[in-house]
Amino acid sequence: MSDTSMEKVIPGNRPSLPPPVTESGVLGWMRHNLFSNWWDTLLTLAAIYILYLVIPPFLNWAVFDAIWQFSPEVVQDGKQPQFADCTAISSGACWIFVRARFWQFIFGFYPDEERWRVVLTFILLVGSVYGLLSQRVANKKPVAIFFFVIFPFLAFFLLHGGLGLPEVPTSRWGGIMLTLIIAGIGILFSLPLGILLALGRRSQLPIVHLLCVLFIEFARGVPLVTILFMANIMLPLFLPPQFEPDILLRILVGVTMFASAYMAEVIRGGLQALPKGQYEGAMAMGLGYWQMMRLVIMPQALRVAIPGIVNNFISLTQDTTLVAIVGLYDFLNIVRAGSRDSNWIGTEMEGYVFCAFVYWVFCFAMSRYSMHIERKLHTGHKRH
Amino acid sequence: MSNAQPAAGEMIVTDEVMIQLAGVNKWYGQFHVLKEIDLTVMKGERIVICGPSGSGKSTLIRCINRLEEHQRGKIMVDGVELTHDLKNIEKVRREVGMVFQHFNLFPHLTVLENLTLAPIWVKKVPKREAEETAMHYLNRVKIPEQAQKYPGQLSGGQQQRVAIARSLCMSPKVMLFDEPTSALDPEMIKEVLDVMIELAQSGMTMICVTHEMGFARTVANRVIFMDRGEIIEQNEPEEFFNNPQSDRTKLFLSQILHH
């Protein structure tokens, strides 16, 4: 016993001490997560070995040995660059391919002199979405009116033409632009449709319930590829030729239907997570059905369902690649077509890696944003 | 414990009928949960309903604002009959406040927003005015400083007081309490009962399902004992506790009072 501990410890006055060093910090973390027993240690070492086998060769190919630009003598006399010029220099990735095709990957076959219209639409879209979601914008009403009422028409005329702008048929749309249009419209429409379908499925009215169940189970029971084929081939058979809608429009309807069925089920899960008391509390206050749903139930159900909803958004974004089978040139398809060009035969690897990277950036951004929203909406609620 | 409760004297029972149940029956599937219930509640009455679990007491008060539907009989609340007519149901719910065992506050809204939601959307009160009313009632339940917090950040007793204030913001004519203290930790029961006692003294018509017999003695002018879907016995609190008539009431009282 040392002299310093002579002070008497009064019960109820013990100070809070920091935890032992082995339980906290980097060492504690490693001990807990990487080397807690011999089996974990073995797995950790095996994982490190696999990473060692995979990462360095990939980095060599994609970064260190890669060719980012040609020296001037290779491209003299206005000669088109090609894959053979790359292979002559190095075995690394030939990013010249992506650079040569970059604008086509973004705009598809949209005419050069009209591309500003796509850029303007995109800027308006990003601006108004930022205005809707940001906390820095206090008055969201004008932004909402612009986005939900004016923007759809504006976007249509800008992208498609009319009102004095030359027409650009949807067959010339492609690349990232087309991918974002399909994913964006799918996301924008599938959420409200999904909410209505989920409410309908839980409705006490037998006809509403039955129709919603039929729709959801049909759309979920059929692969998206089938829906796209049906929209592409079967729909025109039932419609008189003069009413034949644009192929992109048919695809958009098909994708939205498909996505809203999945969305409905995710939101239904959120609804079922709410205790019955929330409905009773709202009803006892005299709120009507739609008021109760809008003010009390949906805000909570959607919060619970955020991970599932964003999961749907992400898979919808990736499912847009399936429109290739009905002949549309979305981002993946146009990159693939690019590497089939006789100048660039052999660049599939570069194309796919570039595609994967771009899709990953989009989807990872959505994922991070959803986590941010979840944290923001957390109000310390404990469920009974 | 004499009956010299000064507060009780101030509480006036009028001869105006507030709620009337006549021959009310209800079934859950095959289970006959309410059997021929007749009950008349005057304006200003404070009624405590007790009885063993499953006796139908919660179901009974939940029929009064139609959270549960009765299948036979007639329920009138302040002159409005409860039928399938949605207009009547919403009219009754606007005038009948309810406090639940598990509070049922809206966790995604702040305390203040919980209190102003129904006045703003149901009664179309301007937001500023609704907030003033809300602060008035938060003062009355003694937690004005919690207005900007979320329900999840409050203790059980505080949450239940917020729930009472939330109902009062609709200026109801009747308050229903469905076991308001059963989910609370012991040290929080008193703060909720104090608010309820004060409410009773202000002349509110109240029906409380509760096993707080001290509360029943203090404020109730009538205690009702239910068992197996029937009203077995009802009386003034002194008579009810000191001189119960039926064997089932005696057994029930001995079980809840002697432990």
C-alpha cells in the first residue's frame, strides 16, 4: 500500500477511470477484430496474402504501366489513335481509349452542337435537387414548384426538342445521359407509386387491396428483362400503329412499374415496423386517414425503410444496363460498342473497368447519402 | 383517511349527460368481450374503471372514441351517435381526448410539434396560436422546458405528461385514460397522477382505467368494477372500497390491496 492511496474512498464518490489500454485504441481494435484467437489470426494472414496477390498487379496495370496520353509523334498527321499504338509501348491499361470516346460515353449519339441542352438540363436538375434537400435553403416552396411542375416540361423540350429547338430523337440518346435519365425517372416515380401501392396493399377495401396485390406480385414475379421485351415487342401489337409510343417511353414505363413493385414491398416493411399505438394515437387525435398517413405514419415508415429504399435505387441504377437488350445504348452498352470498333479491338478490359468505376461512384454516393439521412433523422426513439 | 378531501368538494357533477352507452355488445371473433353494457356519464363526472386483466375495461373505453367498433347497442357521445358514419367518428374524436398506456407520442416530432399537430391539421388553428396553447398546457403539466426535445429524450413520466397535454390542446370535453401509469417506473407514477388530479379538479369529465386505488379515492365520484365483459358493481369510492357487495369484487380488492 503506497502513501498516495491513503485517502479514504467514500462509497458513491469513486471517480470514472479510463479503460485499460489493451481494450481501446488501435492495439485494442486489432486484438479484438484481427487476432482474437488462432483461427482469426489465420484468416487475417490469409486475407493479407490474397490482397498481396491481387492489388499490386492491378495497380501496375491500371496506374503505373498505364498509358494516359500519347507522345506527339504517335498522333502526328491527324492520324486516329488506336489500341495497337498502346500495345506497342506498354502492357498496361490503354486509357487513351476512354479519352478518345469520352464525350460519346457521356452523350451517346446526341449531336455535338446540341449537347449544351443536356448539360443545361443536368445543371437545372442538380440545382433544384440540391435546393430541395439542402438545409441551407429555407424556403423550399418555389424550388418544389419549379422542380415538380416546370422542370419536367422544360427537360422534355430541352432534351427532345420543340419550341424552336431542333428535334433530337430518343434513338440518338445514349451513354451516361441515358443511364441517368432512366435511373432518375425510375427513382422519381417509383417512390410515390410504391407508397400508394404499399398503402393499397394494407387497405381494408377489398378491391383496392386485390388490385395492388395483383400488380405487385405480377411485377415482382417477372424478370425485368421480360418486362422490357414485353414493353418493346408486345405493347405495339395491342396499340394502333399511329399511337405507337416512343421506345424509350415504353422502357421508362416498364422500368418504373418494376421498380415501384419492389419499392412497395420495402415501404410495407417500414409500415409493419411501426407499433399499432402510432395509428391509435393519430386516430384518437381526430386525424383523418390521409392526414395520419402523411403526418404521422409515412415519415416514420420511410425512415425505417431508408436502407431498403436506397438499396432499390442502387439496384435500379444498375438494372438500367438491361435496356441494352432492346437496342438502347446506355452507358455500359456504348462503352462495349466502343471497344468493338476496329481501331479499339482488345480494349474490353479498359472499358469494363471504367464502367465499373463510374457505376461504383454513383452508387456509393447514394449509399453514403442514405447513411447521412439516417443519422440526421435519428431522434433517439426507443421502441416499446 | 377520512372523507374530508377539500378538493373533492369543488368538483361538480352536473345533470347534463355526456356519454351514454345502452346495451353495448362486442365480440372479438367468437369471444364475447363486452356484454350488455349500460353506462351513463354526466358532465363533470370522474369515473374509475377497474377489474382483472381481460375483463374488457380497456375495450370499453376504446369503444367510446371508436378505436374499437361495437357490434350491438348504442353509444352516444355529447349527443352524437357512433356508427359507421366517418363524419360522426371524427366529430367525436375531436371532443374526446385519450391517454394511452404507452403514451403513443409521435417520435419523429418534437414535443411542441406533437402538441400542435392535431390543432393545426384537424381544427385549422393558426400555427402561432396553436403553439401558444401548447406552451400553456406544457406549463400546466410542468415541463415547458422540454418543448424542443424529442419524446425519445424524455423519461416515461415526462412522456405521459406530454401525452396528457397533447390531448388537452384539442380542448376535449371528455378525457379517457387507458392505464396511464401501468408502463411507468414507480418513482414516476406520482408526477402523472398529480397532473390527473389537477385535471379532475378543473372540472374535466374523466374516465380512467387504472389500478391506482389512491387516485380513485381522491378524485373519483364513481368506481366501476368489471369482470368477464360485464359491469359487476359500481358505487361511490368510500362505499366501493369499504363495503363491496359482490364476491368477485371482494376477491379482486383483496388481491390488489393486500400485498
